[in-house]
Amino acid sequence: MSNLHIVNKSSYDRNSLETCLRLADKGGEVLLFEDGVYGAIKGGVKAKLIEDAMSNLTFYVLGPDVKARGLDEGRLIDGIKVVDYSGFVELTVKNDKVTSWL
Amino acid sequence: MSDVKKFCFLNRKAPYGTVYAWESLEVVLISAAFDQDVSLVFADDGVYQLVKGQDTTGLGIKNFSPTYSALGDYDIKKIYIEKESLDARGLTLDDLQHLTWEDENEDWAEKDSIMVVEKAELAKILESQDVLLSF
């Protein structure tokens, strides 16, 4: 069973991403959107959460949310894929289920 | 004018995930009409509010970040950013909008509004306020 984990809270404000990464099974996919995209920025103290999990999980961010927040895609942790809204839909269809970490 | 109070707006939320940032900015602009001593503080995820280059066209919602550049015209010239919050997020002053005000006592010289302060100094700034409003 494949699982898409979606995180929309800032990892600097809540522990949603941290719990998601602790409980997501190997091979899963993680999409960061809304304030969740802040966790995907390199150089911050929370960047390590994703960097450490990249060998087990595939990471995506929603491009329009990155752009809205003034964060250039070049600031994303290397290896994170940028998707648009239709890419978000494709991920939800591709996986058997979606787990939302509010 | 002995009835002037020190009003401080404490902003701790990122700009678009919740409505706090926009609501704060609206109240700040309203407060400017009352000729009080207003200052703004950005800490925690609040520092993201001032990140430059915001573009919300993909979201279909209003980009209110250009409004911050109007604060100087409203005589709001004290904007404090907590250094520790910037550092933790991998941000520097260069990542933020350049906000200024014009000093009428110095031939309208343009001066920086943003001051990056460390936590101990920020604690004293907060302590010195008469009214503190949190967003």
C-alpha cells in the first residue's frame, strides 16, 4: 500500500512534519504545501528533518506556495521535487491513500 | 502630548497559512491614525511576513506584502526583527524587504525602519511598551 503524506504546517511552528517523518513508512511520499513549504528550505535548523529522511521517503513541494512566500526554488533542499496543482492531484491518484498531518 | 502611549504589535505567524498577518497589518494601519507611538515586532514565523519577492498569483489570493512598504508613510518607523528567529530559519536581513521612512527633521532623509535585535534587547523593548497586541 503506497501512502502520500501531506503536511501544511510550518515545521518551525508545529511538530506536524516531525511526527509525519517519524511515522511514515519507508517508500512513502511526502508533499509539503501551504506553510509546510518552510520546512523544505535549506540552511534552517529544521532542514535536517527532511535531509535525514530523504533516503527513505520522496519529497515534493507545491511550487505556487513556495513562490507566494518569496522563497526561490533554489533555496529548497537538494532532491526535493517541485510540483504544481495538477502534480498534487497526480500524487493523490497515484498513491492508495493520503495521510494528512494537520 | 502626554496621552501618547507606546503600542507594540507582536507578529509570530507566517503570512498566508493563517489570516493573522494580514489582520495585524490592517490593525497597524488603523492605529497609525491615532497618533500613537507604534512599533512592530516580528519573531518566530512572523519573520516570514517580510520576506521579499512574494508572488501569490499561483494561489489566487491577495499578495499584501507590498503594503509593508507603506508603513513609513504612516510614520511607523520602528520595526524590530528577532535575530534568533531569522538565524533559525536560514534567513538574513538581505532576504527581507528594505523598509524605510523619511526624517522630516533631516531634509526627508531616507532611514531604515528595520532593526534586527537579539533576544535580550527585544525583551527590553517589549517590557517598555504600554500596550502589546499579539498576532
